[in-house]
Amino acid sequence: MFTEAHVEADGFQIRYLSAGEGEPLVCLHGAGGLRISRALELLSARFRVYALEMPGFGQSPVNDRTASTEDMARTVAAAAAALGLEKFNLWGNSFGAKIAMQLTVMNPDMVRTLILVSPAAIRTTPRPVEGEPTPEMLYAQPEKQNIAPPSPEISAKQRALVQRLSGPPRDEKFEASIKGLEIPTIVLFGTRDRLTPPENGRIYRQLMPKSSLMMIYDAAHAVDADRPEAVAEVVGDYIERHDSFLVTRQNGMLHP
């Protein structure tokens, strides 16, 4: 069971949820805010999972101080250090994937494994909606999900922060910075994702040739909610085995 606590870091009080024992896995949420998916619950049986709520999301105050994804990455790194984590596995979901990548670029010695889930760090199509994505856009089978959306006030606060920090769809400086990453990296896309199209996977593979790419069958943007068992199996295996991962880098097969 996940328990709630707070940590002081970089001038912020940061809420986090944690569960499990073992090697640490730090998780950064997407634009919709912190949530514990079934995939994270399953992973907490194998790892010590820390799900951080980034400043400006959820019940935290409006965050006018953070000016860039680099700033947010520094804050997250400070939070991990305050939790006593010298080296950890790092999960970034959608918007959180870019924060995770920035943290890894700036602090490569802190990150053992980088997990990018439906990453929105590189965008090749315009955002399909200006407001909150509908359940039909987030989930392959929305009728099976029971996740309450944030209040209108929280949603507006989070959306303004994400829009301010996201940057351009293609950022040459950012993309150049990730080309030198030597950290074992796995990139996961849902085959039915309409927000971060799975075709973008080829760009991540081109920029990070040492990364592994996995397509999760019958999953949309919230791939960890649509196919939690598949995601937990793939991520857990990759963290534990890296180059002996169940799918080779050259393979790129779909997970059944």
C-alpha cells in the first residue's frame, strides 16, 4: 500500500507516495498530475517506488518560480537526494518523461535506468485538444477505468504550468543533449496512443541508438492504466536485466 509523505527540496515542500522494498524507482507523472496506476502497484512488489508530485501540481501551491524543464529536473534531483537516494531507476510518464530526460542529462551518475512511458518530450503533431484530454483519448477502453479527473481549478493550474514549461515541439538543443546518453533506456508507446503517436518511437531510437523501444498492444496514452501487467512485466524485466532484456534492441516487437 502506498503511503503519503512530504520532503523539503529546492525551496519546495514536495508530496510523494511510496511503497515496496528493494531497488528504488522514482516516478514522475504526466500533465494530469500524480496518480498511482495498477502498473506502479505491481512494480512496488519488486522495487521501492517513489511517486513524486512535482511543484505546481495537485494540491501544491501555484508554481510561478520554475521557469523551464531544466529547473523542474533540478528540483526533482534535489528531492531524490533529500530522500537519501544516490542512484535510482527513473520513470517519466508523458510530460514527466522530458523532466526525467533532463535530469538524466544533468545528473547521469544518479540514474541507473531510464524508463520513458508515452513520452511527450518530442512532438511531431499539434496537440489535439487545448483543454483536458477526454477519457477516450487517454484510454483504449475508458469504460474500464475509474479515475476521477482533477477539479477545474487544479486542472487549469496544471495545464498553465505544463504549457509554460513544455517548450517547442522539436527542441534542437534538447535533442542534441540526449544523443550522448549512455544510461540504459527503454521507451514504451501504446499502439493506440493518439496523444503521443507510437510512430514517434523511431525518433527516440534515432536520437538514442542504445535505447530499447517497446510497443504495448491495445493501449492508448495511459499505457500503464490500459495494460498494467504488460507494462510492469516489461519495465521490471528491463530494470533487472538491461542488456538481457526480454526483447533485444534490434527486435522492437509488440508486447502481446
